[in-house]
Amino acid sequence: MNVEIIAIGDELLIGQVTDTNSGWIARQLNHIGWELTKVTVVRDRGEEIKNAVVEAFGRVSVVLMTGGLGPTKDDITKKTLCELYECALHRDEKVQAMNDERFVQKGFTMNALTRDQALVPDACEVIYNPVGTAPVMWFDRDGKVLVSMPGVPSEMQYAVSHEVLSRLRERFNDHSAVRHATCLVKGITESGLAILLDDFENALPPFIHLAYLPKTGVIRLRLTATGDDEARVETELNRQFDKLTSLTSRYLFCREDTSLAGALGAILKERKLTLSTAESCTGGNIAHEITLVAGSSAYYKGSIVSYANEVKTELLGVSAATIAEHGVVSLPVVEQMVKGAQRALHTDCAIATSGIAGPDGGSPQKPVGTVAIAVACGDKTVSKMWHFGKNRETNIERFTHHALLQMLDLLCPQE
Amino acid sequence: MNVEIIAIGDELLIGQVTDTNSGWIARQLNHIGWELTKVTVVRDRGEEIKNAVVEAFGRVSVVLMTGGLGPTKDDITKKTLCELYECALHRDEKVQAMNDERFVQKGFTMNALTRDQALVPDACEVIYNPVGTAPVMWFDRDGKVLVSMPGVPSEMQYAVSHEVLSRLRERFNDHSAVRHATCLVKGITESGLAILLDDFENALPPFIHLAYLPKTGVIRLRLTATGDDEARVETELNRQFDKLTSLTSRYLFCREDTSLAGALGAILKERKLTLSTAESCTGGNIAHEITLVAGSSAYYKGSIVSYANEVKTELLGVSAATIAEHGVVSLPVVEQMVKGAQRALHTDCAIATSGIAGPDGGSPQKPVGTVAIAVACGDKTVSKMWHFGKNRETNIERFTHHALLQMLDLLCPQE
């Protein structure tokens, strides 16, 4: 079953908010064997919303809509849906009661605008929203279903998980399956890999598809299988995945769809090793990536984010003389930092970074984008200087990515 | 001038990669006074890409396309563009030479697929890409311009900043201006604010528009002005922004478009206060949010990410007896952590968190989503327990948001 999303909001189109809802919904749809085939992001304008709906219903029977349901004037989704479905608004007493209670609980005062959150189009079935003031609206006409949900991620997620998915399944009585299997490789280029896998790809059955998702130094290989026979989809996907991992075994370091930090965590856990970090320029982002992984407390003990030099000397035991001689962004400093982290946090392995994320702080010798990264496992330490770009946010991301990759390289060297 | 984006890639529609390119491009377009009016995310399918282009050109004269330009089989954008513009591919010698040199520098071996990155459609003008193997392609036909760019953010960003924007300006000789002014308020609901601002909103000139962007406890208010007369747009925007900030002064804590951490940083800098963090469940994410702000080293000294209890006792001086008596997720523990951070990192202010992000580790008394947060400034400490949901990633985000908010509340209380 194919689904389209229409995401509504000026904030998405001036780049103030990133649409993470669509990706989340896509993953939930895939779990029930449905596919998201298109996302359209439109402004808070009635005509644009209506056109998007009409176009989407020309292609699919299910449209999920997010956003534009707040109490303020810029949000016009509800009014627009009334125009589309040629109906008026009426007050839903249950929504009203839920919102009243919600406001009492939170100690807020109900006002005219919030009160109007209980107005709903006559043409829809209301799905009650216990986690926010805007109800979810289900429209079903001419065999086509439109579900309008709040854009606030937690409210949308609640609605999808608790109501919308199961209602859609029931409504369309559809059981076609989509399954994915993913592995991660490093030490080979995307095109090198494509040549290695040419015969494999050509021999794939038509319902299985291979995709390459490269990210500096790491390539995610994803097999997707689609079909009506769930058992056959699963069996054939597993068979092809075994072939794929065997063909790429020299470069393979992870057999599941996880982040770089997740892959590193799996290796540490398997080898019963512990990890800590000492971060300067990455400012806690490596720790954040590591701790995003559920269960990371099994191997990760913590980080000393040493943004100030005195923290490097006092808590990590970096010598002030080394800083004075080599500068704080240098291999000797990160080598001392990584040893300091192993010692202060009592871990087998450690990662340390010191660099210039920008926009200021660069010099001709060490421009913005320079970073020193050291990784250690037991007595073995590897330190390297890297050079990236000018953008602070991108630099922090890249420094983090390369620090994790350098740690992985130490643990799983490629010959 | 209105622009649409077509983002191409199966990975975007199964939720494996989030489209951050469109938001970035939107911000660059706004800077030159152009507007992004729609984003369409489509799969790597020729027909779907072609339909999206035809539809977009029915609405606007400029379409920016991202993605689908890798060397592997799943990427079919180039082939599709040849079909759309009824032309063949030819080898561009300059792209070939640049890619050859790039591979030599990186120590990679050129292969058939990478070699074909130098194939370009006859109908396009090539914009050379010094930061990747896929060239940017500029198509100009019947007064409509389509620019196809790589989906890799750094390559797309390089192309837009260095070539595409200036070429588009020149091509369309358009100078209409769009300006935004944003401020942040707290301590009032969205609808309470809407009522407070009702007269103001109704009196706004038709070319100025007010938007509300709420996020748990904080509302971002954005005025957008559009027009041909740049000076008038600026003057009137400033005049209305002054009115807005004066009307909301009781709730206002920031007069620029920045993150919560950015707003906090501005206050710390102004008051010459320093900050440190002691993070358990947030695992470095507060430090990361703080250090994303350029210039944060002026007030932020660092963090002790104490994921393991021994780090809490050894580096932050939390008493083992307190942990045993109250549990690690408790007000007494975060109060000791926040004091420990102030002491160990020598700062005026500090933030400490200890909680259960999930999915495991919850108990009936302290379920997943429970977090204790303490903030301190000098001798003043405020600690609170909060309860959120079940999702680990969302919990880490919310814990972080509320920790920053709690610190802001201590520094700027609302009566």
C-alpha cells in the first residue's frame, strides 16, 4: 500500500524547522509493510494545501498530513480541510472536555483561541489526542483516506502509534510486506563496491533492490524486498543478505542498520571492552552519539568535555608545557588527553579530540577545520591530524564521525 | 522569486536519511530575497522524478534538484534528465580530469563507474564540482531553470554558495527582498500570546506576517516581510519588531533567532558568568547544544559526562551513601552533581542531569522518562524532577531542552 505525506508549515520552508516527522512515519509504515512514496512540503496557504491533496489523491489512496493545527492565525489547515470536504466546523464536546482538563492540570487559563481547538470539520471522524490540544482528523471519501495530525513530533507519534496505523490496516485490509536488511562496510569506495557487487546485483530477483548510502569513509548497503508473500520476502531477503555480507566480508564491520556509534558499541560489547572520551572541539557530541545507543552504559563510562585548557590540565593531566610547545590542537596534546581519559575514567579504550570548529580561532598554520584525533585501546594509541571545512556545525559532525571511524579502524583494521 | 526543490532518494522515503538540504537551501534563498515555496521528496524512479519536474515547472521557473547522482545503479537522476531534456550523455573532459586528479590525491583507483561520473547530458551547462565527483548540471529551457546537484550536504552547499545562487540572481535579474526578525518568549501559552497580540496582528501591513513556532515552554515569534523595496521592507520590519518586543517584554528573553543554548549564552556573556555541566542521562547532549554556539568558549568551560556511577563519585564528589539512599535519579544526587561541576570546573553556573532515557532501566517508582535536573548559579540551586515519554532519542532531547530552560528560568525568572 502506497502512502503520501503532506507536511504543512512556513517554518519548514524557511529552514527554521527540519521535517523529521516524515522519516519517522516512513519507518512506521515500513514496519506494517506499507511504503511512503512521496513527501510534499507546502506553506500555510489554503490553495497550496488543497492542490497538494488533489494531486496526491491522483496517485495514492492514503494521505497523511502533518502540521498547521495550532490555535493561532497562521495555522489554516482545519479551515482548508472544511473547504476541501465542503463542510462546516462544529464543536466536539469530548475534545473540549479533554482540553479543559488538560489546562486545569497544567495550571493554564483557557482562552477563546484554545477553546476553538475543539472545533472540528463535520466531514471528519475525530481521533482523540490525549497528548495535545489539537485532535487528529480522519476523512474518508470516495475510497480515499486523509488523516490530519499535529506537526508537534510527540503528538504525531502518539497518534500514529496508538491509532492511525491500526485504523489504516483495518480500513484497507492490506498485508503486502516490505523488509530491509542493512550492513556497513568501510575501506572501499562506492564505485569499487559497485563493481565488486555487479554480478550479485544483476542476479537479484526483481522484487529485491540494492541501495548504497555512502557517508565519508563508510557505506551502508541496504537490500529491500517487497511482495505479497511475507514468508517468501523474508526468506529470499535473508538468502541474498548472506550472499551480500559474504561478498563484502573483507570490508564489513556491522551487520545491522545502526549508527557508527552503534557499530562501535556492538564491537566493544562483544570484546568486553570499556570506552571513555575526552572532547575539546567536539564539545560532547561524541559522547552524545555514543549514548544515543540504547544499552551504551554497558561499555561507555563517560566523557570529560575539556573546552577550557585548565580542564585539560587539571582533569586529564595534559602538561601545560606540551600545550605551550605544540599548541592545544596538536598530536602530543590529544595523545595525553586520550591517556588521561583512560586513566581518569578507568577504561580500556578512549577517544580524544582537539581542533578548531570555527568560525573563529583559526591561524595560517592551523586553519578552521583542523582537528587532532587520538584513539587508544590498552597501550596502543593512534593519533592523526585532519582538515575539514569552514562551517562550525558541519565540522563538529565530521570531527565526530572521523573520531568514531578512527576508533573503529583501530579495533577492526582493514588490510 | 519563487523556487521549488525536488529531493531525490529512496533513503529519504524509508526514513534512513533526513532531508536537511532543503532547509539549508531555504535559508540561502531567503538571504537573497527568494522564497522556497514547495519541497517534493521523490523516490529514485524515472517517472516520478519527471512528473515532479513537470508539475513544479507548472508553478515556478526555478527548480533545484538534490540527490541521485552517485555512481551506482540505484542513482538514475542523470539518465532521467536526459529523457526530460531529450538529449544524450557525453563525456566532459574537464570533469574527467578533475576526478582523475581527485582519485590520485586520495589514493583511490578509478574504475568504470567512477569514470562515468564524467558523463553529462548534452542539454546542460556543467558547473564544476571541486569537492566531489558528480558535477552540478544547469538546464535552461523555455525560461525555466533546473539545477541538479549532489545530495551530499557538503557538495550541495559548496555548489549553492559558490555558483548556483549568484548564477540564479544574474539569470533572473530579480531583487525582491524577504527579511525575518525573530524573538523568543517563555512563561505564556501560544494562545495566550495570540490574544495578547491580536490587535498587533490585525494592524500589520499586508506585506508583513507573524508566525508562532512553539516548542515546549518556549515560543519563537517570527515576523516576515516581503517586498520589492528593500529599504521599506527593512524599515517597516524593524518598526513592527520593536512593537512586538515591547508588547511581549514581560515574557521576552531573547531578541534574535538563536537556539535555547544561544539565548542562554548571550545572557551569560552579558553578565560575565561561566558555565559547566555534569551530565548523566543526557550523555553530553547539553554540552553539545552549548558548544554548537559559536563563541561559547567565552563562557563554557566543559562537562563531566558521568555515565558510570563511579565517575559521579570520583570526579563530581557525589556521595556513594546518597546514591544508595535516594537512588542515582534523585534530587539529592543532581544537587551534589551540580555543586561538583561548579567546583571541579571552576564555574559560576552549572547544570546537572540524572535520569532514565530508556528503553531499559525504568522501575515502577521511576519509570523511563524520569529525570532529575539541578541548576545552580553561585550559591543558588534549583532542582526538579520531570517526567517524559518512552522514546530514548526524544527523551534525551527533552531532558536537554528542559535543563537549558531551567537554567534560563533561574537567570531570568518570570513573575
